[in-house]
Amino acid sequence: MSNTYNAVYQYAVVRFMPFIETREFANVGVVLIAPKTGKFLFKLAPKRFGRVTDFFDDLDGQLYKNAIDTFTGELERIQLYCIDHGIRGKALVDYFNEVTRHRESVLHFGNIGRLMGETDVVELDKLYQRFVARNFVNEQYREQQMVKALKQTFKTELPVRYVEKTLKAGIFDITVPFVRKTEQGTRVIKPLAFDQLTPLKAAEHGEQWVNRIQKLINNDVVLPNRALFAVERPLANKTDFVQVYDDIVGEIKHLGVEVKQFNDTDSILMFAKADIKNKTQSELQH
């Protein structure tokens, strides 16, 4: 029997993070090494990758193209260096660790992963499909888009600011994308999508946020009527996903927390504007 299925590989995902301060990134490539054979392979997204520039809606597309161009050249040089010097085994692993060491730059590597699988080319393509091709349909992406849309709406429609803030709930730190502290109490808004790859993942994600908001309520950080989830029904109109959606929304309402459809902008703004007439002068200045 062929031993190709027992080959051991290491890999790292290439991340594009144009705005360091927001920490938002998109996966745009994969690098893989085969220590036994000395192979150093990579696959990057194309220079014209509209989903990236669409995702970072205030991004100059040229920044991404230039970054991919430069990064491709660097990886090609590394590839040739490994070939010319016959680097393999532990030496290649050590070299890979150094190459992928995290740096604060527009393009950088995620953590190193390890796997056993088929041929290096096959595994590289599998990783690319998993981390890059499907990167824009994962549970984070839609909610990030919802957050961006609400940010823009709030910026133009509200006289006060909602900001991302980490709230302390007992021993837990819970980060919420939209928080505003007023004299009447803290108001929070959290977009919630149900477009995960499986009903289980959708349920786990929803339960996670039900638990988080419950911790904030139990620790008197937020009153139930000052919390709102802006929800979006499952994009896939499948019975299992709809059941998860109904269950999670039911749990949220049971806590006494507001639930509005994400496309119901007027209702979300009405909630966001509450207490504004009592806002402090310092709130207006910020």
C-alpha cells in the first residue's frame, strides 16, 4: 500500500489585515511544507479578488494587489532558497517557524497547523479551499458585514456614539460591538446571524451569545430592556436552521431582551436613540 497518506505536513494561513487597529482580517492564502521531502509550497488568492476589497469597504484595492505582488515574490525567494540549500527535516521545520513568526504587517501568517494526508499538492489545495475559498461564507463574515452596516447607519443617524467595548461580567470579559453608557444604564446592541455551515454550529454560536448576555444581566452590567439583538433569519431556508433560529430567538426573548430584524433599521435606531434626550454633555463631545 502507498504510504502517501502517512505524509506529515505543516501549514500556515496567510492573513490580509489592512487596518491593524480593527484586527479584522481575511484569509488570502496558505503555505505548506513537507519536512520529509523538503517541499515548500504556497497558494495565494488572485490579485483581483473582489471579495477582499468588498469586505474592507473603505479599502483602496491597490493596497491588496501590491501586497499580494510583494508577498508572492518573497515566497518565491524562500522556495528557491529551500531548494538551493537542500533544507529539509528539522531544519525546514525550524526555518518555517521563523518565516511564519507573527509580525504586525498587512500580510502575515496565522498559527502553524499540522496534518497527515495525501500528496503535498492535494493537501495544499484542500487547505486553500477550506481557509480561503470558503472564508467568506463562515459565521464571522456575515456578522462582520452586519456590524459594518450598523456602524455606518449609526454614524449618519445618531448624535451619540456606540463603540465596541469589553464589559466585565463577574470573572468574564465580554466584548460587544455596540455599547453606549448613559446615566440611565448601559445599552448594548449585538448583530446575530444564522448562516453557519451546519445547524449545530448555528446553535452553538447562538447559545454562546445567549449565555453571554445572560451573564451581563445576572451581574447587573446591563438591564434586559437595554440589550438588543439585531437578528437575520437563516439564508438557507432549511427546516433545521429555521428551528435553531426560532429556538435561539425564543431564548433571547425569554431573558426579556429586545429582538429586532436586522433589516428593520427604524426599530433598531429607535432603540439606539433611547435615553439620548437625557445624554450628558460629555457624551455629545465624544
